[in-house]
Amino acid sequence: MAYKVIAECVDSRTGKRYFAGDVFKPDPDADQAARLIKAGCLEEVKGKAAKAPTDGLSELDLDALRALADKSGLAYEADASADMLIGLLREKGVKAGEPA
């Protein structure tokens, strides 16, 4: 079963942080899926495979993400991770290669 992230969450198995629009991979087990769906973090994607975001942000390195966040006027912590910056940029609707 494929799952799309609809609200920020963390995979308790790996510690990976997911943001709205991400595909939750590897698939959660049944208990974890039920908890995350109940919490409003995941939705099942029925009848088709969940697609990863096509905004190009995941391909950028940390320096490029910081530059894009700065250009977009986003406030972030100096030690923000790439995952955190990607989440902030996605929330604002910014895509790689587009002017802010």
C-alpha cells in the first residue's frame, strides 16, 4: 500500500522526518500506518502508486537549499537540516529553479 504524507511526521523506525507531499517510504507496518492516519499525518493512496514531489528540492544540496530559502525570505535556524529546509520551502510552494 502506498501512503502520502499530509502533515509533518517522523518515522519512528528510522528517525527520518517527512513533510506534506512526501511519499512515506519504506511503507509503515499496519500499526504505524493506523497511528499516523489517525493523527492526520498520512493518507492511503488507493488505486495508484504515490508519487514523490516533482519540485526538484530533494536533489539540491544544503548550501543550495539555504540560498533558495534566503531568496524566498524564509526564516530558519542556522543549523537547519536539508529535510527541514525542504519542508519549509514546500510549505511556501517554492520549487527548485523557479524565482522566489
